[in-house]
Amino acid sequence: MSHLLEVKNLVTRFYTEDGIVHAVNGISYTLDEGESMAIVGESGSGKSVSVLSVMGLIPSPPGKVEAGEVILNGRDLLKLSPEEMRHIRGKEIAMVFQDPMTSLNPVLTIGRQMTEGIELHLGLSKEEASQRAAEMLSLVGIPNAEDRLNDYPHQFSGGQRQRIGIAMALSCNPTILIADEPTTALDVTIQAQIIDLVKKLKEQLGMAIIWITHDLGVVAGLVEKVAVMYAGFIVEMGSVHDVYKDTSHPYTLGLLESIPKIDSKEKRRLIPIPGLPPDLLKEPTQCPFAPRCRYAIDKCWEENPPLVAIAPNHTAACWRAEEIHEGLRIDLPAGEPA
């Protein structure tokens, strides 16, 4: 069976005055029609850069997609011209950006920002495009949508702006929606509303979703599979159930241990991940998580482990993945070295 989207060995670098930033280091994953997945990791892990590479939005210079393939409906997006990508971006694959305060143009009305893409991709007249824009604003819960097309971004709240961003992304019926931490700049109540909105729209429209976040707690009820990124690598990938219940990488385990649990009967302290993220200016020759890992062994300092199958459709990049999968973590007090 062919996949809707297939990312193969994607490599992205940034050439800076300080040196080469190894932002994405050969990641691979697939997405099927109507499927939802999350890419999870802390800031600097390469989540956003990986999807911007897929979208053809890496600023060059200093950035460059150096290797890999991004196959969408049988075409390698990395081999398309900027003009060809312009016709795919928004129509077949669309993106909701991280900050609703800055992702909208402050000097153009919401209506103009929405109708531009609709006219380009759907070939509608200005009147038809305006009608479509109003329908999409209503779909995402903006009241009096038709009257608000002439308003500017500063006339909307942060939550409303993010809803507008979602409406813009969905206005041309894309088959894939990429949501890059769309709730980061919003308060908790609005975050929950946006997450519920995306879930409802996915069921209603049947699109595939890639959700980028640093919070494993957000994605549990939102997606079907999870890819955990660290230092530009995917270190664990599998279904939500496998990644949460049969965790097989120490970094994923650390992320889960740092999530507050409101349903826990006994009080317990959150366990932080010790140390600092790796320096991406250094080309990785060892396991990038080794300096922070309580399970590290000599081999971790000598060689970077590949992704290996732990169970059907569940992979992890750790020399001790099978031990951790089988429950080694239960026998080790948190924070003590192996």
C-alpha cells in the first residue's frame, strides 16, 4: 500500500558563522490518508525544521535540505521548483504556524489574506472566494464571519487569530494539515478549545494531521502515532499506546516522567531530565542523549544507535531499548546512573 506522505532520510543543515548546525539528521516516517501523528521533543530537537523542510520553507541561506526524499502523491517535493511548490503548498499540504500574533500580516485584512490563496488554488472569483472565506471562519467558530472579513488581525484575540490561521490552512481542502505548536502562545483554556477544534475538524473533513509539540500530554487523545525527536533524530516511534505504555527510549521516559498526573492517587514529585540539550554544531558520533541518560553504557559513547524494531510498528534508537521495553526502568531509582 502506498502512503500519502513518505519522508525518507531527511537531512537539513544551517550554515552559520559559528559553524554547521546539524538540525535534522536523516529522519524517516510515513503518513497515510486520514491518519494523525505527532512529532514530539523539546525546543531545538528539530521538530519545526523537519516540517518546514517538508513544506519547502527553509530559509536559504543559511538553511539547506541536504539529502532525503519527501514523497507526496508520488512526487518528490524536494525536486520541485519554487513555483511548483507554491501550487502544492496550501492546496495539498497546509500549515498552521506557531505564533498567531505574528503569522498574520498586520496591514492586510483577514478577508484579503484568506481569499488570496483561495483564488490561486481553487480558481474562484473574488466574490466566491469571499464567500468561501466566510464559510471557513464560521466553521472554526468566528462569530459574524462575513462582517469580520474586513477586520485586521489586531482586532481579534489571540485565540481567534489562531482559529483564523486554521481556517486559512483548511480553506483549499488540503489532504494534510501540519500544526506547528499552534497552542504555545495561548492560555490553557484557549489551548483546550483549539485542540478540540482540530479534533472535530479532522473527523469532519477526514484530513491527515501532523501535530508538532513539546508536550506529550497534549497528544494522547489527539493522534494515532507519535515520533519522538531529540537532537535532530527520531529516537522512538510507534502508536500512542506503545509509546506511552511500552516506552523503550530513556528520553521518551524522561518526557513522560515530567508530566503532572492529576489522576494519580499518590503524590509524587516530577522528575526532570538532567543536563542540557546537545550542541548541534558538533556532528553526532555517539548517542546524543548519552550525557543525560541514566541508562548509558560504554557503547553509547562510542556509536549512535540506529532505529530498531522493538515490536510491530514500534521502533527505538537505544542500545538498551529492549531492556527498557521489558521494564528495566522499574528497577532503577529515578536519577541514578545505570
